[in-house]
Amino acid sequence: MINIKNLNKKFQENKNSSFTALKDINLTIKDGEFVILKGVSGSGKSTLLSIIGATMKPTSGEVEVDGENIVSYSDFHAANYRNKKVGFVTQFFYLFDELSTKENVSIPLIATNFCNKKAQDTIDHALQIANISHKADQRVKTLSGGEKQRCVIARALVNSPKIIICDEPTANLDHTNSIKFIEIIMKLKEMKKTVIIATHDPLFEELKCVDRVVNIKEGSLE
């Protein structure tokens, strides 16, 4: 379970002014829940996801995941949390063009002690879930936008995280590839993953598997 308490985030623009991105956020997300964060650009969606994913610290407040306050984590423990519990899918792919799909997917495993056989089985399983196994040995630079997104999904899944965080995942996809992405996300819901998606894409609001839509405006929950 994710339990967010009195969360605030301020960014210091310069020594004389600051910008408040999040204001007193209180939110609970249950294990296996599929939640949509909805709001216009600049509303605070990405900032909230970054704090849940421990890539950013809040100015104040707590984020408890399975009873542990991840805000208090050191950089080492935050990295360990991200590697073991969180998978990230963003609108920007951050892939290595000269590496193959399989090699890109394997990158999160570098910090683990997986033996070669176990690692290979894990990679193959992630590729299969993301429907990109047929492109496993192909260089990423030759993939289409939709295929790159599926590579990103496989990379997010390779460590079997319990939380999947998606930030505007269909922003750079056409309608057909957006539908393919949604089909994969529905699989993750069936796998009991906790899925949090920040988006203003109306396609997600039509899904029966969405448990809740949380509206965020100017850094506050509505």
C-alpha cells in the first residue's frame, strides 16, 4: 500500500522566489489498484510520480510504501527501492539506440546477482509480456515508436516490480499504438500490479479496469 501524508513540494526558482508544485497531498493507493492521475500540464502530476518513485524528495510530508517512509531513505536505499519495487514508463524512452532491445531490457539487472540463466529467463518473460520478443535482437534505433515504448515496458517489468509508474506514456504514440500500450497495461492489472498513470489521454478514462481517477489541479487534489 502507498500512503501519502501531507505532502508538499516547493522548487526554489531563485533566491527571492519559489514555486509550490504540490500542496498538502493526502492520498492512499491500495495494492493492485489501477489509478489515473488526471490534470493539465504543470498541475503537479509528474512531480507526485517522481516522489512516489523516489527520484525526488518532497519539501515536507511522508510517502509510506508497505509501511516504510521512503522519503527518509538515503540515496543508496532509494536506489534499492527503485530497483526492486518500481518500474518506470515515460513518454521519453531513454533507450540506448546502438544496443538491442534485449540488451536495453537487461540494464536494470546489472545491479543484481542474477545468474545468467535466471537473468535470461527473466528478460524473456518481460519481453513476452510487452509483446516485443520478436524484436529482441534488433537494435533499438531501427524500432518504431510503438516498439520502443514496448521495449520501455519490458525494461520496467524485468525486475518484477510491484508498482508501475507511467508518466504520459501515450503522449508520443498514435492511436493504434496507444491501444496496444493499454492492452499491455491491462495485463499488468491482471498480474495484480499497482499501476499509477499520469495522463490526460481520454482513452484511459474509458477503461473498465481503472479503479479510480484522481484529479489534480495547481498542485492540489480536487
